[in-house]
Amino acid sequence: MTSSKRAAPRISLDVQIDSLLWPDGRQLIAQTDAAWERDLGLAEVIAPLTDGARHAAFIRKILMALSTDPAVIGWRQSVLQDFLRNPALVDQVQTLLPRFADLRQGHALLGKRTRGILLETADRLSQLDLYLSVLHDLHRALQAADVTSAALRGLQTTLRNAIDNPGFLSLQAELPALQASLSNLASLTIGINLNADLQPVAAVLLSINDRPFGESASLLERLIGIRADLNAETGIAPLHYVPADAEQRPLSPLFQDMDRLSIQIAQPVARTLARYLGQSSGPLAALEDELAFYLAGVRLSQRLNTRQVATCFAECAPISERLMVIDGLINVSLAVRSSSANSATAALVASDVQFDAYGRIGLLTGPNSGGKTTYLQAVGLAQMLFQAGWCIPARAARISPIDTILTHFPALETRQQGRLAEEAERLREIFVRATDQSLVLLNESLSSTTAGEALYLAQEVISGLRAIGVRGLFATHLIELVGRIEQIESAARGDSAIMSLVAGVHLTDDNRLLPTFRITRGTPLESGYAQEIARRYGISLAQILAARADKAN
């Protein structure tokens, strides 16, 4: 009767880690249109907030996803608030990110190796050691921090349970000895037998050493008895290096013995590691992108604070209210381009935003270079930041989520169509996609045709937006539209009231109009803008006559 030795039980090291971005687990991110990303200058916002390009694509994807779930928005806001409240945690997570990257890269698994078992076993040991150290260091960082968000407290508990798991404790206890058994392979001692003519006839491996052999001692060192490394084993002849090509190696049977010996050394370690079932570093490594997302949100807040820009986490209003009320909004793209407190702050002018039952579609008029485009971008970017769970550059805000941002900014025409045809096609696409939960931003649309045609087409477009019920802004040079608001509202039923917004100007003592870059509700100055443009470019009647008089003299 024969008996077999029972195999040691196998131990699972898998840890299930919940997402830091979604309270109900990981969700697919819908594909989004890139048009508004370009028009709002999203790339210029992301670039200063990331370390290189590694995490930029993921951060961009989350920002553009525009989550409409208040639970998700609140979940992320609470996590980011934890990070902002714990600078030490931010620093420690920043230090951990490269190690997460190494963890995600991983190594070839045993059983699928293309290299020797010794190297594969060493890689497996290194991966397990990295896995345990990242897990421990992240847990220590969270334990030392004051975190209140459900996401980070849940991660705290998960890591604590993993560390206390018998499998992890067993591996942690065994790893040092396993690593030592491989790390001591520094050199081998070979014995060579000689014949009567002192020619080598046989060789044998004598011992495994934990120190490498060095070059032979120089004549001066032998005379005065000094060596740079007193512990180094040295030969009595120069150190010869083995050719890289195995076919050129001498004493090939000896090297085959060395290969067999390395396998014998690695196999016990490999068998021990085999007890630990397919540990997957995926769930832990997946935290890298999510942590990088929150670190980018921290950098945004820090840059805004450096520019002395007020920040807040917007209150999430019910989606059915369809509102955006912001006190003192700054264009975030302008604010993050420079972190210097001494930078010019003239462009960082705060303006209020109010989309509600008393006005959901704004007709924005004002002088060229007066801040209209900047305001449109500020509104769109603030909506995006809010739905991503980040802070926004404002004193206070209450915002309803939207389903999408639709933009129509000036674009170069192609050879196939004229500019007006392309504008019409792009506007039609907006109307196909827009809902009463959408934000529509039109910037100088229909400027490619005559004033009369543009005025007619603009009325149709605004009436269509009102009928759909969108929130929107139409920055335009067509100030006549403001006088036709009642007519436009009567042409289409809807609860998106139309309001007039004006890019402010300041009248100087010498009767010049200078932009204030502040957007407010009001009616435009019908002739003032044209007069200022004529004066600025020297084509007012008085300037023309004065120039001719100077020429005559």
C-alpha cells in the first residue's frame, strides 16, 4: 500500500477594491463628442494638471463623461474634499503613483515563461513584494489621514482586511527568506583538474557564493597590502568575461551544470510561490488612474488658490430644475495657465451666471474682445467641472446636471462647402441632438452671411432652442435680436425664457468705451460699439478729416 504526501493548501491573495469614482462599482464611460472639448479649450485646462501624458487621457475621459447622477457627483466631491483637507495624503499618493505603474505593468507568469525559471521566479518574487509594499504604504497613508468620504473609508477597511488576511501574513513572513535564497547567488567556485602538462582536463562546481569575484590585485596593492574592497574575493589572474553567445562559451558541459543548478535553486521557491493562487494586481493597480484623477483635481484647486481665485463645490440641484446659478464665475482655463500670483489678473474678471425660470437662453452682445467668448467657455467648463465632482472657480454655485454640451464656435470652412452651408449643417446637428437637459453655446454663429439674412436665421435658431427647452448662450454681434425677444418668444412655445446679457464697457473721461470683461444682464448700446471700433482703427469721420488736413499741410 502506497501513500502520497498531501499538497499544502493553496492560498488566494486576490483583493476586491471598490472604485473611488462610482459608488456602485465601475461603469462604462459613454463615448462623447469632441467638438465642445475643442471649443472650450479643455486640453489647455488638463495639461497643467497632469504629470506628463500618462494619465491625461483617463482624466479627459472622466471630465467629458458628464455624469448626471447626483450620487456620483457627491461621491467624488467628498473624496476630493478629503484630499484637499489632507496635504500629507496627497504627497504620499503622489509618491506611490510610479509604483502603481510598475504594478500594472506586471511580469510574465510562471507556466508561460520564455526565459529561465530562475529569472521568472525572481520576477514573481519582485512583483509580490511590490504588491505587498504598495498595499501597506497606501493603507498607512490613509490611516494617518482624516478621511470622511465613504470611498476612502471603504478603501481603508478593504486594505486593513487584506493586510490581516492569513494568506497575506503568510506570504509576508515567507518573502524575506525566499528573496534571500535567490539574492545570494553572486558567484560560483569552480575546481579545475590539471594533467601532467598542467593542462585543464576536468572541472567541477564547488560552491555557491554570496559575493562576486573581483579583478586580481595590482602589484602596488600586493606590495602595500591595500585593497579598495577588503571583502572582495580576487583571483591571481585577470577576470575574464563570458561571451554573450552561448555557442562561443568554453566548457559548455560546465555551463549546462550551472543551468541545472540554478533550476534546482529556483524550484523550491517556485513551488512555495505556487501555493499562492493567481494573485492579480489588477484591482489595486486600477486605482492608479482614479488617484491621478483626484490629484489633478487637487492641483486645480491649488492653482486657483495661488491666483487668489475663490473656489467652491457646487450644490447639486435636481436635474428637473434645469438651472445654473453661480456667484462670481472665473474662466478656469485662463486661471490655470499661470500659477504665479504676480500674473496679470485683468482677464480674471468674475461674472455671475443665472439660468432659471426667468431666463434660460441668453443673447450675449458687446464689443469685440470684450469677454463674450471667455464667458461662454467659462460657463461650459464650470458645468463640466461640477459634473466631474471637482471644485469650480466661483464663490458659490447651485447647478443642475446636463446630458451634454453642444457648441458652435467659428471654424474654418472646407473646400467642399461654403462657410454658411457648413454652419447650417453644424447647427442642424445640434438641433438633432439637443434635449431640454442640454447646454448649448453658440459663438458668433451665422456671421458668414449678410446682416439681414443672419438676423432672420438667428431668430429661427433661437426660437428652435426655446421650443426644445435648452439652457444656452448665443454670443452675437446682432444687437437687433435683443429688440425682438418678445417676437421670438411668441413664435415658439416653451419655458426657456430669453434674456439679454451684455459684455460691459466703461466710458472714460475722453468719451472712449473700454471693455470691463464683466457680463451682466442689460441692454446693449446700439451705436457705441461701432463708434469705438471706428475710433480705435482711425476711421471715424473726425480722424479721416484730420488725417487729410495733416497731409495737405
